Amino acid sequence: MLRLRRIAQLCWLGMIAVGLAMSDTSAADEPTVAASAYSQFGADTCLTCHADESTALLFRGTHGQRRHSAGPFGAQQLQCEACHGPGGAHARRPAAGQARPAVVSFGAASATPPETQNAMCVSCHRSTAQHEWSGSSHERAAVPCSSCHQVHASADPVLARVTQPEVCLGCHARQRHEFALPHAHPVRQGKMACTDCHGAHGTTNEWDLVRLTVNDTCVSCHAAKRGPFLWEHPPVVERCTNCHQAHGGVHPALLTQRAPFLCQQCHAQTGHPSIARGPDELAGAGPSPYLLAGSCINCHSQVHGSNHPSGEQLTR
């Protein structure tokens, strides 16, 4: 068994050496590995001290499965030390007056720098989902992967639509407030997840959107507003957020303001047939009562655009 363990260690180290030679990243970005510092018995050594509930949950998840050949517990991997680094010196009883050498630990409160933690994760997770990580907003903010992901768990909460928002909103307090407003996207109800719109590992688009623009993101669900229309409403073509809040608001349809105030940011009421314009009209007359209730939308119902031949004013 010890011989097989040593062969697995040498194979793993050989793979790392080849990977580092082929990688375009510098050696400083990768976790260093010392061959002589690995423990003899792998996870069996770790479990003599770390046999708690957290460790038990590890073996129920992907990272603790032997059938997952690319995972830490795959046939030729280093088990716990694949993530926590060489633990031979850490496992030995330290000499009197000396501290036990530390291994890589994970979490926001860990003494291990976030860059070192994340280098351990990225050394395996180089799929297309993570190729934008370098330079992303989370990477620049030195957010450890383990602040969001739970490796020692039977299921990672950020991978489930129902539990993911609680993880994201733990840091994004403003968005938590917006989703609690009377009119909001159904994130709290589990019908949407943050990653439906945003790429947590980074994208090349503004606000880490998964699609190229704000409008592309919105119309991926709101297909009826996609267009093109015969009669277009310019602010709609430009950006949905000209009129709508992205996460939630106090006005219906997630509008930034209620009509007619929203409409009058661009459209002056002067000259509109609903406004009294001269001495022949009733003295003291103000805006028409038709501007109440649905306001402008009472008449201009096709506010996003119209394909009707007579819909130049977006009325039909």
C-alpha cells in the first residue's frame, strides 16, 4: 500500500511539472509542492485528528468520491493533500517549544492568503467556466473560492437555484434589499438564480453579465420585447435599465419611476392634447384625468414598440 501511495505521489508531481511547463501563468501564481513533505498514509493520517462532521460530509460530495477520477480522491491523487498541500511535517508531533507547521486552510477567516487558496482551486478547475477568473471583480477583491463554495459538504449551495441567492446576497447587501422590495425578479421564490444573469467567475461584459449587453440578458427571458419593431421606442433599443430596475423596486414592472413622471423625463407635456392650451379652453384646466391611473400607458400601450401600420405613437 505504501509503495502504491509513493507511486501515486510521484505520478501526481510529474503531472504538476508538465502542467506548469505548459501553462502560460507564472510559477508564482501556482501553489508550491514539496515531495518530501507528504504524509505516508494520506487521508488516513489526517482523519486521526480531523474526524469531525465536516470531514464526514466531504465523502458525500464530489471531491470525496473515488469514482471521480479527476478529484482529490481519484485513483492517483493525493487525497486531502491535493488541496491542503503537503502535510507530512504538519502531521508529526512538533518538538518542544515549536509550533506545528501549517497547511493550506480555506475560508474568509483563514490565515492562508486568498491568492494561495484560490491557486489551489484553479490548479484543477481550469474549465471554460473559470477561464475569465483572472482579473474578474471577485478575483480583484481577493475573494476566496471557499467564501462561496463548500467543498466539505454533500452539496454545494451555490450550485442549487434555491440556495444560491443566499450565498451571493450574504455579501451583496444592496441587492438583498432590492429583492425584498414589493416588485422584484423572483429570486427569493427560487425561480431565478443570480447566475442566470451574472457570471460569478467573471466575464468580459459589464457587471459580469453572462450575455453581451443588458438588453441581450433581459430579452433572453422577455422574448416579446426583443423586436425588431416597425415603430421603435429609442430608450428601449438603447438599454432596458433606462426605465427598469434590474433587481427590484417599489414601482410596478420594476420601473424606476411611475408614469407620467418616468415618461416626462424625455417627453415634455407642452403641446400634448390632454393639456389645456389656450383661453378658449376651460379656465384653470390642468392635465386630463386620463393621465391618472395607467397614465400615458392608457393610450400608448405598446411602450416597447409597435408593428401596427398606425402605431407610430405606440398606441396600437
